[in-house]
Amino acid sequence: MIKIESVRNGPALREFVFLPEKLYRGDPNWSPPIWSDERQTFTSKNPILAHSDYVLYAARESGKTVGRILAYVDHSFNTFYKSKIGMFGSFESIQNRSVAGALLGQAEQ
């Protein structure tokens, strides 16, 4: 069973940040980011998230993190473009349509 959870604490954030390493470890074309920078990407130190409402979601199955997504509303963007939209990013998932669909569905909400 797939469970989508909000990332709310340090250990969960660490799993969220390092998930790509687990997913792409054996891929010779994958190059890891600078992890200290990557961790700050998902905090209000990120200039976009500093003026956004955002939530980090992790997909868990059998106690393991198997996907992630960032959902946010960038208020500066919406003000400038006179829009009312939300966005998502940092989408990563195991190759499983149910996991991907659950994450995208949660971000849509």
C-alpha cells in the first residue's frame, strides 16, 4: 500500500533529499548534486520557496521512501502574472505508475 506523507522533520527531509541517490545509484549517467546545497533547496532559504506556500511529500511503501514531490504556490509569480496557479517540482519516483499517480494526485490537491 502506498502512503503519501508530508515531510515535517529532519529525518524525513534527509530521506526526501537523498532519494535520487537511491533511485539512480547504478546509473552511469547520473551525477549527484552538491548535497549541502540540495538540502537548502527544500527550505525557505530557497528564494522561490521564501515567498511561496509549499509542501514536500514523500511516497512510502512497506516502510521505504519510493517517491517524492514538491508542491507550491508562488505568490510573487501569481501576483506578477495575475494568475492563481500552483506548481510542482522535484518529482522522483520508482518505476511504478501507482506511486507516480499518488504523488501527482497529492500535489494537485
